[in-house]
Amino acid sequence: MTDNKTALIVEGGAMRGIFAAGVLDRFLELEYNPFDFCVGVSAGATNLAAWLCKQKGRNYKVIKDYSCRPQFISFRKYLSGGHVIDLDWLWDITIREMRLDLGEFKKNKTVFYVVVTNALDGKAEYLIPEEETLELLIKGSCALPGLYRGFPEYDDIRMADGGVADPLPVIRAYEMGAREMTVILSRPLGYRKKAGKFPGITDFMLKEKKELARAMKDRWFVYNRSIEFLETAPADCRVKIIAPPLNFEVGRLTKDPKKLEAGYQMGLEAAQNLYDLYSK
């Protein structure tokens, strides 16, 4: 792939995606899209999908309303054989009630890569969705083992959450030719992942998928290596980082409406600040 491309990379993080939803909604308001390609992981992929479909406010409502309903996040449901995070329910109801504008997506010229983890070998796959596969691929990118019991299938790939194998695909974006990248994080600057305290639980839950278990146990290292890349980027790569402020209080499963609203407003403001800084 030719170098000197401009890329947008969006991290996942479940409910923490409310920050990126704000960033991308403000980008839509400003008609700001200087990117040759974009790469999304998990909630980052769903946010990018709505942005490419030009549906301002869609993912704000998905996170602040649908994702906060008891049908979506339920530990009680998990104990009875269901999911902690019920992607099946969320996808079904949002497709019925506020579907992505697939016609608009088809017209968009920005190349979109959805990151999923191959559940069989634990490696990242970077898939380009078409109009008819968009909803399936972003669902696969969100299917976090342990919180969602299934593995959506596409083209002989059993998909798991993209954040398992490549939670912040900035190195991959550089390899794809990005020499200017804007990166939307879901945690404040300075954050580092730590190794899991109970790796045996991961091995037990994924005892029939050893490579996927290995990838889950290694993702702290992969993530921190990506952050280090951003902090010491190659001389030929310009990096712009949009990150939540230190008072960002949204966690992976946060349902508090005030915290979610504050996180969204932080995203709007951060996007405006970046636009004001670089568009002059």
C-alpha cells in the first residue's frame, strides 16, 4: 500500500465509546473527513459505522438508551446461560428501530477496516465491510469472549472482539501506509493496561480455544506497545491524539446517565478543539 495516507483509528471500550461518539458527531457537524481510511475496534467500529453512514446522534442514543436497558447488560442473564452483554438483543432491536443507513455507507469513499479476532488462531483480521456485511462485521468486532458467549461467523472466520488481538491498531495503520493519523482513545492519556490477575480463569473459560485465551492474556502487552508507538512515533508519521480528560468517569459497563452525558460532551469538545487547532 502506498505511504502518505491519512488515517482515523478509533479504540473500543464498550460504554466508554460514548466519548468517541461525541467526537465523531462533532466531525459530522463540521463536515470534517480528511481521511483516506479508518480503522475501528469493537465499540470504535460501531462508532465509525454510524459516522460513515452520516447518522449524527445514532450511537449517542444506542449507548445512552438501548445499551442501558436491562435486556442488554445482565449478569443475572449470564447465570441462566445467556450473555452478560447481549449483542443479539441489541443488534435486533436497533436494526428494527434505528438501522444504519446502508445506502449512505455504500456511497462513502473512505475505506473502512473492522478489526476482529479470529477465534481459532487468536490473530487479528482487518476486514473491509460491504453494505450487506457491515452489521455482521461490527457485531463480530464487539463479541468479547466471556461477556458474549457466541462467535459470529463470516467467510469461515469465527469472530471475537477485535480488542483481544489488536486493541489499538496504530501499528497496523502505519504498516498500511498511514503517515498522518488521528487516534481516538477511550481512556485518558497516561493509561497503561496491566496483566490480568487471574489468567487461569481465562484458560478455563476458553479451554477449547487455547490460542484465543493466549491472545486475551497478552492483550495488555499489545495495547501498551501501541501506546508506546504513539508516544515515540516514527519521524515520518504525524500523530494527533484525541483522549478523554482525566475526569472522564465512564467505565466498560457504566450506565449512569449523568456520567455518560458528561463523557459525550467531552467528546464533542475534544473534537472541536482538534478542529480549531488544525483547520486554520
